[in-house]
Amino acid sequence: MKRTIIELKNISKKFIIPHERVNSLKSTVLNLWKNKNYETFYALKDICLTVNEGEFLGIVGRNGSGKSTLLKILAGIYEPDGGTVSVRDRISPFLELGVGFSGELSGRDNIYLYGSVLGLTKKQIDSWFDEIVSFAELEKFIDLKMKNYSSGMFVRLAFSVAIRSDAPILLVDEVLAVGDVNFRQKCFNVFESHKREGKTVLLVSHDPDWIKRFCDRTVLIKSGRVSFCGDTGRAVDLYLSGE
């Protein structure tokens, strides 16, 4: 029996949202003496979840349901406001655009920056540099500042670096959303390889075909809560039906 590699118990995460928008110095001064109106928004509510070693877990849900917040808590970017998180191995996160990158640096420099964040040594990055650039198809643009990259270029480079990590757990948030057909095939090959190697992958995607193709089990999140956890086909049907 495979060991439990991730365990979440009663995880909650809230954000404080101001109702009054302040966009000038004058507004800031005038609002100093006003009563502030805030709303508490619970992105996650009492999430309980276990993930076994070597499992390919899908996570689906509408925009704003809490999927990305959940991955950020697992990656250590957010601290939960309640509950406990237990992750029993190293994680390589591929999350939203911008995490771990600097737009003022070139693609070349960002490979080393992001690689170091993922725990790769300079020697490892040196040895994989050409493969990283080739996978991302950015040979002509690798010395361009990343603030001038398109979203597709950004994603290709970030994913290409993230998959070089030897971390046993990979978190993937919408890697397929902005890729072209060729890049999606490369992602397909990477996921197939990870399944063969027994890596643990948590995949957030709005693409039901990819969820059904790869995921052993799928979680449906609605309004910050686990609405369903189990058979992938059933989870996708519930997601598409809006139930």
C-alpha cells in the first residue's frame, strides 16, 4: 500500500476585501476618518484531503472556487488560517504567471533564478540549460527581458524549468491554458513520463479531456469546499453540469 504523501485537515483560508476603492492621494486622505467597510471572503472552508504517493490527482472547479489557493497553500506561498498541512516530500510548483520570475531580467537569467527557487544547483541548470530553452522553443528570445514575453512564452519557459526539478511532487496550475498544439503535446509527454516514474502530480485544469486522460482521482471544489472527491469521470460530469 502506498503511503500518504499529502494530508490536509480542516484547511481554511480567508481574505479581507475592502469595499471602498482608493486610487488617489486625495481619496486616501479623505478616507482616513471614514469608517472602513470590509468583507471577509473564505477562499477555502474546512478542506480535508489526502493524496497518496504516485497518485495523479485532478482538481476542477469554476473560477474563484479556491483551486489555486489550495495549491498555493501546499506550495507554502499562503499560510492557512485554520487546519493543518502535512507534506511529506519536496514539491516543485508550477503556479500562476509571475511566481518566481522577474520581468526585468532576461529569460536566461530567470532560468537560473527560478531554478534556484526550485532547489536546483547552478551546475544542474548549466547542464540542462539548452534542453530547457529548446523545450520552451525560445532560442531566439532567451536574452529578451521577460516583461516583453507573451503569456505563452512565459508559460513555456516556466514549465520547462519546473519539470527539471527532481522533487517527487509536482503542482501544476493551468499549464495548458495558453499553450499551442505543439506545447500541449510536450506537456502530454511529460505527464506520461511522470506517471511511469510514479511521481505525485496535482493538476488543476479546466480541460476535462486532460483531467480524464491522466487523473486517477479528481476533486471538485465549489465555493471553497470539497463538493466531490473520487472517480474522475463522475467528477468531470458534475463539474460540467454545474452541480
